[in-house]
Amino acid sequence: MTDVFGAEKLTGLVKYEKPVIVDGNQKYIDVYIRHDNVTMIVEQKSLGKDLTEKLHQSGDIMLFN
């Protein structure tokens, strides 16, 4: 992650369970990292879930694995 973000330490940059509003409902991004002009969103899946399934979340952005 240090190579991707160019930050020596990610301490303070990582937010867990960041609240977002999707279609008027409050949802949560599992891990949200923002540094300068780079943003990374991590969504974890439960065991046994289809990882190729498209998900509608994170503020009207279609996410893929």
C-alpha cells in the first residue's frame, strides 16, 4: 500500500466502516483510504459469496472484484 499511495505510513489515512448514503439509505464502506488524489475502497465479502457478482453500492458506483 505504501508503494500505491506514496505515503510512508497509512496511519490516520485508513477509515473503517465509513458511512455513505446510497439510494437514501445509510451503508458502510468496509475500508476507505484517501491520500492526495488517490482513493481506495475495500469491500469484503462473506464466505461462499459469488465474487464475480456486480454490486450496487458505494454511492452509485458499480464495483467489480
